[in-house]
Amino acid sequence: MNAPVTDPELNAFLDGELAPARRAEVELWLAAHPDAVMRLEHYLAQREALHRLFNPVLDEALPDALQQAAVAPAPPGWWRRWPWQQVAAGVLMACVGAAGGWFARDHQVVAPLASTVASSVPLPRQAAVAHAVFSPDVKRPVEISAEHEDQLVTWLSKRLGTAVRPPHLGPLGFELIGGRLLPGNNGPVAQFMYHDASGQRLTLYVSTENAGNRDAAFRFAREGAVNVFYWIDGRFGYALSAGIPKDELARVATAVYEQLERR
């Protein structure tokens, strides 16, 4: 990130007013800040509540008095005869309506923010961010270690709602460290972490949020210093991330793909 993300920028992000380069930076930042995503979700709820409350007024006909005032000069002393009680009541109702929209923001039935924010963060970028966040961690890179692989598999399968199991990469020089649960666009995703004898780590990001995407092509992306191979296979979207050269990662990704295909 070239600069911290400010609240005005978050609002501009929702309004589609950020420059493309900065929008990409904010998307990357949001992927690592779920609390900010929740705040944007509240902003959207408030905006939609206010639109539902006041949009019908736009279709109402102008009162006759206002139409006449627009074409005729105001008579002397007009302000003394204006129904100030009605004006005050109207202002009060507008304020109450706006406040109601704000306090009801947590209770509005709105489309998930994923359709506006999170879903704009593609699979390889999500995987690369997760890799960059957790792979350097020395003390707690995973939530459940490989020593308890059965527990890890049971836990992640239950949370994802379908069976998920890490491939075994020992013949390629990478041993399983363990795994963890992460937030995705619309639900949980799994991350499995491996390392080789030199300490180099790679992660496999497993999501069920791409199940509707039938594009099973094997693709490559580079996100900063992280190389990513990703693909869709049935119910799952996979992304293998590491800071190793592309050709080396391709060899591991091909082996992972073939191993998963045999299951």
C-alpha cells in the first residue's frame, strides 16, 4: 500500500470513484481487514434504507403553492403567512427518517457486501494475501498442526460443508505444517500450509465459493512477490501460492491438481 486507506476513500470505493490503481490497492487492503468490510456493509445498508425511505418522494408532484411560487413574485410579508409549524414538522420527519435509516442499518435485508466489495477480489489475490499474512508467522502459522491431521480435516470439512483433505506433497519435498479456517467472500475457506527442508513455505487455498464457475482452466497470476497457480475443479476453487519461481511452483501445482483429480 502506498498510503493508508482513509474513510473518504472507503466511501469513494463504494461509489466507484477511485482511480483503478488505488481501487486495486483498497481491494487488497479490504481482503485483510474484515472489520472494514463489515463497516462498508453497514454503509450500504444505511444508503439503501434512505433510498427506500425518500425515493418515493421524487415521483410526487410538486405542490401547487410551490409551482405558483416558481413563476410569480412573492407577496409582501409572505414569510409571516408561511405555515412554519408544517415546515418544522417536515424537517423533523426528515431527520427522524434519516436517523431511523442509520439505527436500522443492522436490520436491513440487503444484498451481501460481497457482491460489491469482496467478490471484486479475485481468487488468486485472496490466496496471495492469505499466504503473505500467515506464511511468515513463526509461532502460529496454522490453527491445527499436521500432527492432528484427522481433526483438521474433520473441522474444515464441517465448516465448508463438504469433504476437504490436503494433498500429500512429500515426494515433491514439501511436508504439511497444518491448516486454518479463513473468511472468504461469502463464507469460510480453508488454507493448508507446507514447507520444505530449507523452510520455504507454500499454501493451498481451498474455496467452495467458485462452484458456479465452470471455467476449469489452469491459470497463473503474480500478486506482488507471490506467485499463484489457480483453477476450478467441481465444487472447489484452488489456489497454490508461494514465493518460489514460476516453473517450480508449476511443477507442484500440477502434482496437486493430478492428486486431487484422482480422489
